[in-house]
Amino acid sequence: MQATPNAFSVLSHPAPGASSGGRAANEAARPAPLLESAELLKGSKTVGIMHNGSLYRLQATKLGKLILTK
């Protein structure tokens, strides 16, 4: 079995009207950390995530998929 890498590259698509070479270009060059979903869920089916003052819910489905809702 092949080892799982500990980081992945983030693909960025510029927003309409965005200038090139900005923040997105710098972030795309740096690999993002990789987390296992089990680390986030910690044995639960649902976990709350606070982001910019809003509460989001990450939920694992019966089919093993993930749903993120606000």
C-alpha cells in the first residue's frame, strides 16, 4: 500500500475581476496541511467549525461522504 502524503497542493481559480499575482498565487505555491477526517470528527458523526464568526457543521454521511453546511 502506498504511503499517504502529509500535504496537498491547493488549486486556485481567480475570482472574476481579480488581478493576477495576488494572494491566491502565493497560497497556491505553498502546500496546504492534510488532516484525516477522523482527526476532525473524533469518533462523532458531526463536528462544529467556527469560521469568521459563523458556525459551520461538518457531517459524515452513512455512505462515507462529507457535507459542510452553514
